Amino acid sequence: MGAFPNRKYQSTATAGTFAARYRAMMSKRPFLLFGLPFMSVIVAGSFILTPAAAIRYERHDRKVRMMSREEELSVGREKRRVDMKDEYYRLAAKDIDNWEQKRVKRLAGESDGIL
């Protein structure tokens, strides 16, 4: 026999409690007392959270579909039609040869990039 025994000391006050009996049964059947409840909580959680996620996505779909048919038809009316010739002449009308490079004002303590 070794100098120190492998068994832990259990007092008589804690020997009859539920926790002590659970620990003793846990060493004999670990899956039944730990693994099975853990897996059942995971599966039950997935069944509970699936409808909650569906409600979230349905609410988002209702918010997106609030426009009526008349509103859908009038959405693009305010936009300006783009014509390549008009854009070319609009750019040509601007004086793009006379421009001046201006530095942006820097924040206090920020490096301005000048060496």
C-alpha cells in the first residue's frame, strides 16, 4: 500500500446528499448523467430558436415590402436620364485647364506630409 490512498475523504454530513450520490453515479455512467442532458438541451434549443429566427426574417420581409404598386412605379421618375453626348458637352463646357491644387487643412497634431 502506498503512503497516500487514492480515495478521497468524505464526511458523514456530505455522504448522503444529492450531490455526493450524483458524483458517485457520474463516475459509473458519465454519458447518461452528463452527455445525454447536454445533447438534449442543444437539440431542444435548436427547436426553440428556429421559430424565433423565422419570426425575425418574416418581420424584415414585411418591412421591405411596404411599398404599394403606385409607389414602385414612381420611384425612378425623379432621376435625370443620362445621355453620353450631353455628358461629353457638359464636361467640355467646364474649363478643366485652369485649376488650382489646394491642400486640405489638417487636424491639430496630424502630420501634413511636408518633409
